[in-house]
Amino acid sequence: MELTIEYIPTETDLARDTVKGRGYAAYPSHFLAVGPGALLHGNSITAIQKGTDDVAGNYKTWRRWRIWKVPVGDGIPSAGAKLESRWADDNVSKQPNWMDVPGFIYAGGIAGLPAERRLLEFVVAAEGHPAIGAVYFFVVLNIGVGQYRVQMSDGKSMPFADWAKISATTAPWTGASGCKIVVDSRWLPAS
């Protein structure tokens, strides 16, 4: 039976259930955890489906991400993006790690920050199993005066070989992906 990869963004707060989120003492919303700084995040699960069964736990996670600072505004960001971090390994443990809180840690917290917007792009696959394919998605983190907003796209499934094409891009792949925003926290108070 053929295996497929599926990305599932959710509004359910998964921070407490992830290694990254466990170090935080307060979870004021499904998209913000505070403790040693502020973890502004989305929530998602990536499934490896064999028929109707999720068998992701049998596979090590291969996850890459890059970060852009993008102009403050609405819509799916692409124009005017400034690269902050090139593609990097987001699962250096190489363990099964399919539940994620894709986000960014603000060391000093988000209260009092000026308006800014970041775009986080991700490509996820099963380590050593290119035949399963990969999935691309993105998360947009917005900070306004005294508020924040998290937006998550749906996923685009693709052959793993497409990773080489995406990794060579010098601008966000958001528009070319065809992905749409499907989870939006709307503006929430930062304190």
C-alpha cells in the first residue's frame, strides 16, 4: 500500500505536547507560550498515511525551514522579503517529531515590540524515504502594538525531488506554492 504525507494545521494548542513548548510556564493562547521569552507559534501535525492509518511514528522526521522578515500588512507575503535565516535543519534530533509548534522565539517577549512580520517556510518529509514525498507550508507571525496574530497555510504535497528546486529559490515560495491561509488566530492582545 502506498504511503502519503499530509500536513494538518490546527487551532488546538500543541505547545505543551512538544519538546520546544514544555519549557514555558504560561500558555495565554493557542498561539503564544511565555516563559524564557515568548514562543509565538502555530500548531500542526504531519501524518504519514498508509491507507487510513497514520504510521508517522515509524519514520524519522526530516524538516527544513527558513525565515524571512516581510513588510507589515495583510495577504500572503512574498514581495519585499528580507532573508533572516537560510534553509536549516529544524529537527536535528533525527527522531520522529511529527507534532510541531512552528514559530519563533522572541527572547525579550513580544510586549512593547514595534510592528513586524515574519514568514517561516517549511518543507517536511520522512528521513531516508524520498518515495513518500514531501510537504511545503508556511506560517506568518505578525506583531502589532500590544497585539499579535498567527496565520498558517495549508500544505502542498510534492515529490521529494522538488525540494532541490525550492531550496534554490532566492525569494519566498509562498506564491508559487498555491497554498492558502487556513488557520488565522486574528489579532490577540499581547498582555
